Amino acid sequence: MEKRNIRGLFPEELETAMQELGEPKFRAKQIFQWTQRGAASFDEMTNLSAALRAKLSDKFSLTAPKCIEKRESTDGTIKYLWQLADGNTIETVLMRYRHGNTVCISTQVGCRMGCTFCASTIGGLVRNLDAGEMLEEVICTAKDAGEKISNIVLMGIGEPLDNYDEVLRFLKLVNHPDGCNIGMRHITLSTCGLIEEIDKLASNKLQLTLSVSLHAPDDETRNQIMPISRKSSVRELLEASARYYKETGRRVSFEYAMIDGVNDSKAHAKKLAERIKEIGGHVNLIPLNPIAERTLGASAKEKLEVFEQTLKQAGINVTLRRSLGEDIDAACGQLRRRKESEGSE
């Protein structure tokens, strides 16, 4: 039977485990502190007896991912390719801003959503990450960079809401006051639009930011680039976004990758403005970072500017996102995909 990753356990769960092992409950807090500080093995837990460390090793797993590639951009962005205990690889990106450091984490090995502009989904879904593995991305990135992490975005490889239970566990763990203690308002979760899971997330009333990968204002355009749209229409997704805002009081952010000749016309901008006005929210325009395996290209600078101005003139709150890490394969899944391709040659 596969051992459970102890880094993904809450203090109260560790207390129960201590009772089962015949150990005093106060050991749970010590163990939790070690796991949240980034201990890579039970041997590092020097304030625990050798006997207890042996018991823990028999019952639980505790590892840290191995960095097999690290690439630093001229803009200060760092991309990590981590190798997990089972040999699978994931990516994490550290982005430096004036307001603090943001880490973009993966939630799955691969992805099954099939978006045509994304490298993460090439090859499909391998497996979900557990909460402890997601936490390791944050902790190990901070340790390697030697810098404090202020913000987290679940926007790397994988669809977070396709791994709902473990992602929810991660969110509560990384927010724990005895752990990383990163506030929910400093966390953004990105989804391509799993409506049932959006409603489930809303019911938890967490104060994180929901970021919806919209990328088109109508079903015809969205169907071309996002297979998930065949399951739920743009209108249904926007209605779910409105419910999320009503339930949590947190306005939704809409991601919109600008793809040349696909979704970047002035007509698309006007239609998008009409849709967003109905429910409110912020639009992030993202210059597409092209990937080798796809034929889609980035919109010209002039088109980006016209699109942005059209939205602003319609009263939409919009930001044209600065592209980071273009020189280090920083878009989701690019570095992992390149490494896999090299290995298969």
C-alpha cells in the first residue's frame, strides 16, 4: 500500500497519527513545523527520537523534489523543472514583482483539458499531485531562491479544479498560521471552466481570487481552442462566475490569451465587453507565448492595443499583462515538454 505524504497532513491529523503510534499529541506540532519548513527526510527532525522517526518512516513518505533544470530569465523570472519521487516532472515559476515574489505552481502532471494553445496538455494527464507535492513547490522554490514568497498562483501545469480535493487541501495548508501562512487574498486559482467545481469552491467562501481562462467571447470561437467549451457554454461559465462573486464577494478575473486571427479582432473585443459588463470583473489580456508543437501565433502589438482600448472605452477594467520569461520557455508545460522530447530522441 502506498504511503501517504506526511507533508499534506494537518496538525489534527498528525495528532491522530501520534495516538495510533502510542506517542504524545504534542509531537504533532513539532512534526508539522518540520514538514512546513521543508524537511526533506525524517532524519532532519532532530528533536524527535530515532524510534519515532523510524515509526514515521514506516507509516508515511517524506521527500522533496529534485531540481533537474533551472532557467533564469533576463527579467529575473526563474523556471524550475522538478523531478518527483516517481520520476515524473513538473514545472514551477518564480516571478519577481515590485510588490513581492509570486510563485506559479503546477497541480497535475500533464493535463487532460486539451487547450490548443497550451503545451501542458500535450501527452494528456499522467496523474494528480497531492497537496504535499504542491506545498513542496512553494517551499522548495523559496528555499532555492532564498527569498520570501508573497503570492501564489495555481496556473502552472494542470487544471486545478480537475484535482479539486487535493487542491482544496493545499489551499488550507499553505494558509495555515503554523505553516507558510500565505493569506487567501494573495492566492489566485486559474480554471478553464469546470462549472460544478467552481460552485463547490464558492461554497467554501475562501477569499482567494478565481481566474477564469475565457479566451473567447462566444462559443464558436472558444470551441476552436478549448474542448471544455463543448461541455459548458460561455454564458454558463459567466453565470457560474457571477455566482462565485455573489457567494464570496470576490470579483472574478478573466484571462484572455491574444491569438493571431482567432480571437483578437475588434468585433471580438466588443462582444467580450458586452459579456463582461453583465457580471463585472477584470480582464487580463495575455500576449500568446507560442509553442513549437502548435501553429498558433501571437497577436501583433497593434491588435493588442486596439483590443485593449476597445475594452477600456466600453468601461471594462482591463490589464495588458507584461510577458515574463519568454527566453526561458516560461509558458505552462514548455520546459517539461522540451525535456520529454529530448529524452525520446
